[in-house]
Amino acid sequence: LGWKFYDGDDYHPLENKKKMAEGIPLNDEDRIPWLCTLHDILRREDASKQDTILACSALKKMYRRVLISGASAIESEQPDQPGKKPALKILFVHLDGPMDIIAGRMQKRRGHFMPLELLKSQFDTLEPPSAPENFITVSLEKSLPEILLEIERTIL
């Protein structure tokens, strides 16, 4: 697509990476500063009119609000607040699949700080997107070309 790509895992602070490497799940306090950093990246790219893809585990509705509106989303359920910068327009792609498929893919990764043991905690934390959020759900049981085609059809 020629879009800029960011992997959210590259922006976790060292403390988060150490915690995950030790098999300790992250909590909201660990994730919010990371999500604010990702929001700042998305805001910068939006300001320069750069189409961007960000891969990250925005597991909760609140986390997705932080990606859209930054730290101000923590105090309010509303993405837009008077006097604040307008919310970013983000399409969330929820890659949905059974734990065994995701576990199999994780086992093929090499050198990643998040161990397989934390996968269940992510499923436990997950709040799948729902209306009125701007999202699509794509099944991980499809082939990679089918997944990409479905996403491309939605965004182009």
C-alpha cells in the first residue's frame, strides 16, 4: 500500500518488556503510557497526511479510545472533548481467531519478549470492538492473502 508501518511492540518501555519476559501480564498502568506514545505517533503521521498502519494489541475499548484521543480519553468516555485536539479517524482491524491458532503463530516467533504463557491473559483482557467503534473483524482462520484482501477492500 505504500503506507508507513509501525509495530507497537517496538515502543514498549524496557520495564514492560522485562515484565512480559518474566511472564507477568501488563496492567492498565503499564499500557496507558505506551498507548499514549502510539497515539502521538499516529497524530504526527496524521498531521503530515501520511497513511499509517499500526500493529498493536489494543485489547480494551479504553485502550482504543487512548489511541484515538490520547491521554484525555482516560478521563472521559467521550473521544472528543471541548478544547482538545479532534479525535483521530482510525479503523481498527480486529484479527479474531482461536487461541490455538494464535499460539501456533507465537511459537514460530523468535526472539520476542512476550512468552506464550501470557496469551491467556490477553484473551482474558480482550474486549472485542463493538458499535459504535470504527472496526472490522477479520478471521485468522483465513489465509494471509485472504486476510490482506479483506482489509484492503475496506480501507481502499
